[in-house]
Amino acid sequence: MDWIIAAAQQTSTSSTPVWLAPLLGGVGALVGGSLTSTVAWRVLSDTKKARQRAEEKEATEIITAALLEVRQIYRNTDVGSGPVPGEFEYWSDYLLSKLDKSEAAVMRFRSEALRNRVSSSLDLLIWGAHDSQLLHETRSSTRAVAYEAHRDAMACLWAHMRGEPLPEATKAWTDTDAQLRWQAEQERRAEEGE
């Protein structure tokens, strides 16, 4: 602080005021500090977005791999009526074991609409595709329900990865999803009433 006072007391041979140099230095430091803070904030923001994109890409890979495995199960097995593979008692338990990581991976997506659509498709694969009441109500076959659920989940995932809006759900998917939700609500009400 003493150097500023000393500089102000010196007589100057130039026509510029003595206090101008320290003022310009202070303004430069302020502008430089602000610019540095802005750049640092921008880098942190970009890093956070890149990390989120990487997490969503990893989630997409996990879900896609599980969906492809379950698609093969539906192609090669009589899901719902045939014997359950392995030590599982019910088809839903077996399918849930194949899709359990996918259900957790869905929560990594920022988009609520995407989370809801993919979760509903996974629910249709696990619970709906072998539910005889659901199949009767929607007049669908097991493979048709599984195909629609698989197709919808894949279409939503890839649209999201390309930055496009989610595709419209097919009527078959919408009807089956609505029926599954209705059945779940009826079961919930029945449990509350007991």
C-alpha cells in the first residue's frame, strides 16, 4: 500500500495522472480474474455434461445387451407356458434376472420421458409378455407383446442417443402398457382392501 502512496506523491514529467497506472492495473486484474473464473466454470460445466453423456451411453449399452439377450430367449423358448430355465420357479423371476441391471441403468437417464418409456417396455417384457389375462385382454400373442416392448425400448434408446425426440409408441404397445398398468392398479387396490 505504501508504494501506491509513494507513486502518488512523486511528481510526474508526463501529462498522464500518476494514479492512472495503478487503476489500469486493478481493472486488468479484475477483468483477468473474471475471465479466468468464466473459463473455469465453462470447463467444469462441459466436463459434467460429458460425464452425463458417458453415463447415458454406458446405460444404453447395458440395456441394449440385456434386451438382445431377452429377445433371443423369446425367439428360442416358449416363454410363459414352457418350463422355466434354471432354478427359477416363475418366468417373471427368470426374465427379471436377465433384465435386473437394465432396470437400474434406466435411472441414469436425465429424460423422465425416456426413463418412463424404457421402464414400461422392460415391465412388459418381464411381467406382461407371459400374463395370460393381459394377452387375452389385448388380443396379443406372447411374442407380439415381447416384440413391441423390445422394439419400442430400442427405438427410444437410439433416438435419445441421436438427440432426436422419442418416437411415437405404436397402438399395440400403448394398449398393452395401459392394460398392464390397469392390472397393477387393480392388484394394488385389492391388496389395500384386504
